[in-house]
Amino acid sequence: MFVESIELKNFRNYEDLSLKLNPGANILYGDNAQGKTNILEAVYLCGTTKSHRAAKDREMIRFGGEESHIRMFVRRQDIPYRIDMHLKKNRAKGIAINEMPIKKASELFGILNFVCFSPEDLNIVKNGPAERRRFLNLELCQISRVYMDELTKYSKALDQRNRLLKESAFHPDYLDTLEVWDEQLLHYGKKLIMERRHFLLFLNELLSDIHSGLTGGKEEIVLVYEPDVCEEDFENRLRENRDRDLHGKTTSAGPHRDDFSIQINGIDVRRFGSQGQQRTAALSMKLSEIEVVKRITDDTPVLLLDDVLSELDSSRQNYLLQSISQVQTLITCTGLDEFVGHNFPMDQVYRVVCGQIREPG
């Protein structure tokens, strides 16, 4: 799979851009704050409906504008696709595949898979459980339409239950429908817990060799699932916590509070690991995503590397560049020295200046 070209109108700092991409390595270089990352964001957004920067639609519309358009041409197993996305300030985004409007983001499933690297990936290791749940959800949603559907339905049921809990003080009769939302939470929540557990077991198999290669065999890494509640206990916890939930106006148990720990040689790297270990763990996890997509889809993902080489030492740069040599890659950077130094093939090079693409020179 690969992206053939992308067109932007009024997206971030781009008024009008048309960019053809190589199936190999595409380098976007230039000073900071020129718009390099915006191109990666547009590609990821058009292929997944989400921004890897977690931005809201209105934040991506060019200053002073009311709407933005992205058009992307992609090819998967020699089948061409055209994806159009229309961002609006005060309304939901519009999406079309081959000029046919779609109603659900899940209809994009199976066209493209992305693995995105950025300096913020360190947050997966360093920050709280929300970052690690986001990592799990993004990966599972890209490889499983079923999981995406279950997560969407669980989230809707959770929102409805929490709204009911907040309004029950003013409308006690609303509590009559609490059982309905409990059933929905239990039905979809148990499936999420099971699928997350299986996915982390699968990820650990791939992660072990990658991390060993990055550390010269000196470290062993394991991801340990820490569910807020197990499938078999979820119903009892929900019942036991009802008074607590009513008092706190929120649902206190469920997979929306899950976490997993990252352990290196048996030590929790978030709490006790060095910054180097944390950075290597994050890199290992991101590299493992490539293998996950290959195994599940029998195809390679599109890689987006947002200024990550400057965060790595020479040996880790080398390992990363070797690992991505056979897939389409879009890389942002401030200079080309790292690629020259590692003899990395640069199939297409673009210089980005103030929202404009220029040929090197």
C-alpha cells in the first residue's frame, strides 16, 4: 500500500498544495514551524479520520477560513482509491471514497494502515494510562473493524451512562434506564478487555526481538496488561459501585480505566527506567506496529516519521532506518545529514518553506 499524491486547500498553513509522493522514502526538510508536520498530519487524517496530534477539526482549518479540503490518491494491491475529506468549523467532517460519501469512519478500514513516529511517542511510556489506552485503541482499530465497532459502542454507552448519573439528581426517574446502559457496558466492555489482552500477548512476541536488537541483547521487554476489571468480575463491580457512581456522577469501573505496564528486565520503566530506556522502549513499541500490520494484513503500512531522528543516538538511528527501508515513508527533518551518514536512500526530497514546497537547493 502507498500514497500516490495528496492535495490540500486551506489546511493549516497551506493555502493550496499538490504533492506527488514516491513509493519509497520521501524526505520533507526545512526549518521548524514551516509546515512539514502539517503534511504528515493531513495524510494521517485523510487515511484514518483522526489527527495524530489529537487536534480538533477547526484547529486544522487555515487561519481566517471556514473550511478545508484534503484529497488523497492511494493504491493498495494495484487497486486505486481516491479519498476526499472536507473539514468544517462548526459541523462534522465530510468524507468520500471514490467520490461516494461515507457515513462511518470504519468504511475507510482496509484501505490504508499507518504507523506514525513522533517525539511525543515517549509519552506512551512516561505519561498516565490514557496515553497507553490511546496506543492500544489506535492500533487495534487499524487492524480490526470489529474492535473499532465495539469501542465505538462502548464509548457511546459510557457517555450515556455518565450523563444519566449526572442528571439523576434532578430526574430520579432516569435511574429506571440504568440497567439498559449497564448491559451495553458489560456486553462491549468484556469484548474490549479480551481483545486487548490477546493483542498485548501477540505484541509481546514481536516486541521481544525488536527490543533485543535495539539493545544488543542486553535487555528484555514485556508489556503487562493491567485491566481495571477482569471480564468475569465486571458485572459484580458495576453493581457494587453503583452508589459510588451515583455520588461521583461517573462510571468508576471498566476498560475505559485500563492500563498496561512496560517492564524492562522486570523493572517498571515508567517509574524506574532511565530516559534512554524509556526512549528505546517507545521506539521498540512503534517498530513492532510495523510487524503487526504486516502479519495481520499481509501488506506493509505507510510510515510517518515526524522529526524523530534528532531524538535518537547514532546506533538507534541506524536500526530505525534499516527497519523502514522496504516501506513507503514520509520523513520530516531539519537537515539531511543523518540520511547521508547512514547511506539511507532518499527517493524523493522536498524542501518546505512557509507552507510552500520547493525543490532542494
